[in-house]
Amino acid sequence: MKIVGAEVFVTCPGRNFVTLKITTEDGITGLGDATLNGRELPVASYLTDHLCPQLIGRDARRIEDIWQFFYKGAYWRRGPVTMSAISAVDMALWDIKAKAANMPLYQLLGGASREGVMVYCHTTGHTIDDVLEDYARHKEQGFKAIRVQCGVPGMKTTYGMAKGKGLAYEPATKGQWPKNNCGQRKSISILRQSCLTPCVIRSGLMKHLLHDMHHRLTPIEAARFGKCIEDYRLFWMEDPTPAENQACFRLIRQHTVTPIAVGEVFNSIWDCKQLIEEQLIDYIRHHAYPCRWYYRDAPHCRFCLALPGAYRFAWAVRSVAGLYGRCITFRPVGA
């Protein structure tokens, strides 16, 4: 089943969703997503200039061989751009394999173990009233898990905010740096005193409140934050400190029982190995790209799928969190 075509499509100008399409000599096509938020075009160039030419003539069934060739063949390995591009190839090849077998991909990977999945939405607002209004709207829509982010009075911008009232939150659309990071401590105080408390009072103690800090705290600030919100029983606090400084999580864990989520900036299974083995976190959040955890049947997928049971942590998939907004569905031929 030789590959005869590999094309890269960039859609939605300004947002730049990147899709790879691989075509075999049998006419079967596979799609792979390579959208790296804020750095989409470098991935498109990496695919076009480096990977697509190398795909032509290869056997689409040799997924593992192709992945190893791209991962080990280049001197510069890993990194979000490289891994997003390689993962797009991987997704497309698995899509082809599923279509050739005339069955959904999840059946090839062992079958379903759940009938559904809980998703969460993003509640934001530049004022507390805006946050509470947005919170009530999402709860009315039936969401059982809601991420709460609030603006800071006196600051024009802060992290994790929608562009305007009533607009959907769009992560890292331009990959730009925030204009002001100095209000972090004030943001923490406002979130706890003015935002979480009204949410709890108005709706009761909701089990699934979440907050994302986008790696902006020091270890001491994160530990203090986790401790001061323990009464609210957050579902998780996400990315409290820079993910590359994994020793931070040990200090945070020692001082709070608030669950910790991390992982959306990881690009290999080795980025989370220590965090899982030492039980320093509670949730791994990763994209279908650039980590190759969805699509590999051996050996890393088995390794990752076994870890939640061995260490009793949860596997929160980053892309699943956005299912209510947009998704790509791969269907087998004839389905």
C-alpha cells in the first residue's frame, strides 16, 4: 500500500488550522491534525519541506517504521514543532489503516472501555459579574465541569481570557506574550475571594471547578494558592508552575492536597515519566499531538495506558476538552 501523495492544508486564516492528507495508491486517504497553537505555520513548513517528500513511495502500513525513521533520522529531535509534524503523519497513517480494515480506529487499538466522556468548558470575564454570568450560562447548558478564569481590575489583559463578553475562549491564537504578568498575585486573590466564593454560594459546592495558571506561578505561590483554595475542592489546578521545572511539583505536593494537572506543553511520554512515578500530579493533560500516545499500539501506548492503574492518577486528554467546540471525526470507508 504505497503512499502516492502527501498534502498540507492551512485553513481559517489567522487561526491557521493545519491538516495533513496522505493518499495511497489504492485511493485511501488519511487525515492528521498538526495545529500547534500559536506556532502553526512552522509545523506546516516542517511537513512540506522535510516530511512529505520522504513519505512518497513508502508503505503506509509500516507505521512504526515510518515513525522511527522520522524521529531518529534527523539530528534535532523532539520539540513541539517536530513532534506535531511527526504526529500528524502518525494520525493520518492510522486513519488509513482503520479505513483499510473497515473499522473504527479504536477497535484496532483494543476497543472501547467507556460509553461517554465528561467535557469541561471555559468561563471567563473581565469583571466578576461577567464571570458569574458566563458561569451560569454554561451550567445551564449542562456542563458539569467548568474552568473559571477572571480578569484583574486595573489590568488590561490577563491570562486565560476570552477576547470579549460572550465570546468563546480561544487558546494561544497568536502565540503572543501577555502585556502584563505582574498582576499574578492579585489575580489569585481575586479568583479566591471574589470569583470562587460566589460560584459556590450560587450553585452549591460544585465538584468540578477548574482553574488554569498557565505556568505563571513560583513554587511557593502555587503551594500557597493550592492550600488557600482547598475548601473549594477544585477538580484541578492546571499548570501552576513551568512544566520543565518538575521539582516544583514536589514542593507543591508537600503543601497542598489540591489536585494538580499538567501536560499540554509536553511532547513525549518521557516528559511526564518522573511526575507519574513519584505521584507528583493527578492528571496528565495532553494533545493528540505532539505526543504519540493515542496512536501507538506498542510500546509506549501500552506503557501509558497502564500507568493510570498502577499509580492511580487520571488521564485527561487535552483535545477531548474541546469536543463541544470542534472535532475531527475519522470514519472507516463505507461507514
